[in-house]
Amino acid sequence: MATNCEVKFNDDENSSEHINTTSPDQPKSSSSTTAIESCHVTKPFENYALDDYVARGDNKPEENLEMHKTSLRVPSFRLLVTGIIVVLGGGFHFGFQISLINPLAETLQTFMAESIERRYDVHFTEISSRVFWSSVAGILFIGAVIGAAVIPSIMAKIGARWSFVISSSIMCIGLAMGALSKFAHSAEMFVISRLIVGICVGMGTTLQGVFLTEISPVYCRGCMGTLAGLSTNIGFVIASALGLPQLLGTPILWPLCFYVEIIPCIILLLFSIFMLNESPVEFLRRGDEKQARTAISFYYRPEQHNNETMKQLQMELHSNVSNMGWKYIFTDRPTRRALYFSVLLNVTVSFSGVMAVSFFGTFLLGGIGFTTNGAALANCLSSLSGTAGAIIGSLTVDKIGRRFLIVGSLISLAVVNTGMMALVWVFLQYHILWLGYCFLFLFIVFLFVFSVGVGPMAWFISTELAGPSCRSRVQSISTSAQYITCFVCPIIYSPLQKLTGPLSFMLFIIPLSFSAAYIYSYMPETQQRSARHIRLLLDEGKRYFKTETDVEKSQKWGRKK
């Protein structure tokens, strides 16, 4: 039986972009690829658009085609607004919570210690206090693992829209408990609050990654995905500022920080109830093609309101086995490899040094010569470089690709951590005060590089590597891996830094170096490639197909399996 295939290429002749396979009467197969016997090469939307311009008697079809291609790379206004509000439920809270702990560390440690010592008649040593505080700070990630684990089942039953409603509602309750723990003089209430907030963070970050990928056209998928990283940085900056002793970082005013964080929860809650549309992919899962077309018209630009877009989404949805369990993720080779890359990247994020910067940035700066207030202010201002990096990453990710940004940032972070280690060692040996400003410079460079590359990419790369049928589960596992290691890393780093000093930076340098080499060698580029094409690359273990012949060989090999 002959099967037609359409292989679509980018302007770079060495990277194919989309593979379209149709067979009206071919039965579904559980193999990881579909047989192809004849192929022809086109470029995405170009022939369709060019024919349309010529049919209208356009005298400059090529110029208008270039404008058409450019417009496809810019999100529609509705899509952009939806993306900005959606990340308020996940990435923003993640950045806010891990940053707020930093300037408020001394205040909250005092509050927790006084509450527990008064209630249970115990006394903390310096080491036990460090371990206890690291555990309290890290309980957020235990909750996040729980949230990331349960949200795929919730999404499958009620969809993303009402899942956002549930997570936002619970988040409001958890944040209110955190603020009220001060007035109840209850450390236990604060810990429970942090656990609840963590659950909602896990739900929100998993939701946002899947949802943004499913509502975004392939040409601006990277830009929309990096909104999660941008919102994390904005949350980080706001929390760093609010936690300053000059603002709300005092023993009396710190509960107001939690009330401020409730505001974006309410915005997302109201938006989800009254305005948010489900993704077209979700409607197609339900078999509601009419609503899927409505969703496309809501999120996509007018140029893409056509049958071609609908067919592409339907094909991507059915490119995997439709009824599968968790076991399928580990038995299906392309999905398993997607999971490997996603987990590796998320674990590397935790061991990149960002957790040390987030939880102990003020302590690090203080230990190298800054005063307590000066360190808190420097930590706050330097976090602005992370926001600048996230903005640049959002603007460039769909132009230069994911692999370049990820590998480049991993290598750069390894170099920066090595520089930090050297500066700390020299400072401890010779106590040269001006080295503190050199450390601050590397501190700023670290946040910038992290936010340009690996930071935001880790939030959504799994949703691009995995197919629509198992996207939420792969995202759940990969984000859970980040949260687990985010919990473990501060617990390891704090006493390690106390015992080994500057050598504690090796905890970050080694994983960064290994991941950079592995990602460069094996992970395929997902930029402007369909889920079906990415699946073929993962199945073959290739970074890209050099020629059309390679695609044909891959497909024929899949047929023989």
C-alpha cells in the first residue's frame, strides 16, 4: 500500500522541519514510526501562501510571502495575553517563593526557631539550624513533586482551564495560611502553607508548559514557552525587592509579602473562569472539531485559520498510540529518549548553582565582604540581569534554536562557577575586599546566562520533545525531577559549603560539564519542527536528518520493525 509523505524543510537545507504522513485506509500501528514509500519536499506554508498571492493577482508575491513568514513568527495578541496570564499561576510563584526565602532568611529563621523552641523546649546548634532551615525552605519542592504528579490525571479529566481554576484557588488558601502563621505564632502552620503552595507550584508549572505548547503555532512555540522563565525571573525580582529590610522584610511586615502574591492568583482565577479557551489539541482529543476551529481562530493569527492547520494538529495528535499508560513512556523508544533529555536538563538546572544563588545569594555576598543590608540590596539589583536575560532568550529562541542556547549556557555556567570558586578561595586566603565586586559581577553574569538559556528551556523542552498523547506525563516527570533535586541541592550545599568552602562549587561544575557534552552530542533540535518529525529524530537517535534520503531510510526502517 502506498503512503504519501510530505517532508518540510527550513531555509537551512540540513534541517528538516515537518513530516506529514497520510494514509486514508491504513490501519493504526503501534510501532514508533509509520512506513513511507514516496516523499516530496516543500517548505511550511510557503507553497500554500505563494499560490494564494498569485491567485489574487499580486504583483509582488515573493515580498508578501516574506512578510507572511515573518508574521507567522510573531504571536497573536490574544495568544500573548493568554500566555502572560497563564504563567502567573506557575513560573511566577516558583520564582517568588524561592527568592522570598533569601532576604527574609534571618527574619523567618528567628520566627521559626522562637516558635519551635517555645513550644517544644529544644535548642538549635548552628549546623542543625542550617539543616532545619534548608529543609523548611525545600519543603516547597516536596509539594511541587506532589502537584506535578497529580496534575496529568486532573488535566485528562477536566482539561487545562478548570485545572488552572483549582490550582489558583488552592494557592490563595496556602498563601493566606503563610501570612496568618505569623499572627498564630505557629511554625507548623508556616510549614503546611509552604507545602500547599508547593503543590500548587507543581501543578501550575506542569500545566503552563503543556498548555502553552498546545495553543502555540510551531513558529512561536519557543517564544511562548520562554514566558515561563520570564515570569519566574519577574517573580524573583519582585520577591527580592519586597523582602528587603527597607520594605517588607521586617519581623512585623513580612506577612504582607504573601498577601501581595495572592494578587496574580486572583487574576488567573478570574481569567480562567470567564475568558480562557481550551487548547485546540484538547478539543481534538474530545472529538470536538468545531470547538477546535474556534480555539484556532482565538489563538492563531488570521493567516493560519485554514484546514492545513487543523490537519497538522490532528496528525500530531494521532502520531502516537492514543490509549496508553505510564508504562508506555518507558517502553516507547522516542518517548523514553525525550524523557531522558528532559529529566537530565531539569536535574542540571537544580545543580547549576541557581539554587545556591536563590537560597543563599545574600549569604554568599555577605561572606565575601558585603554587609548584610548591602548583600540583600546587591542580590535584589543583580536579579534584574536575570529578567534581561529571559527577555533576550524569548526574542532569540525561535531564531537561533534551543540547542545553541542550552549548550552555550551550560558551558558558560560551568566557567562562571569556576570563576566564583577561584574568587572565594583567593578572598579567604588574602581577604582582598575589592574581590567582592568581582564576585558580584560573576553573580550578575550567572543570572543573565542562566535566564537566557537552560533556565527557561527546562520548563518547556519536554513538551516539544514528547508527543501530544503523553506530553503532560513527560512534563510531570521532568519537572518532578527538577523539584526533587531542588529540594536535595540546598540541603547538600549548605553544610558542604560550611565544610569545604570554595570547593563546594564543584557540586555544580561537574553536572554542568557533563550535561553540556551529552546534550550537544545527542539531543535533536526542536526549533520549528513538528511533533512527528521530532519523534522520528528521537527514534533514530539523530540530531537532524541531513537529506530527504535519510528521512526515507528512517521511515522504511520503521516499517520493517
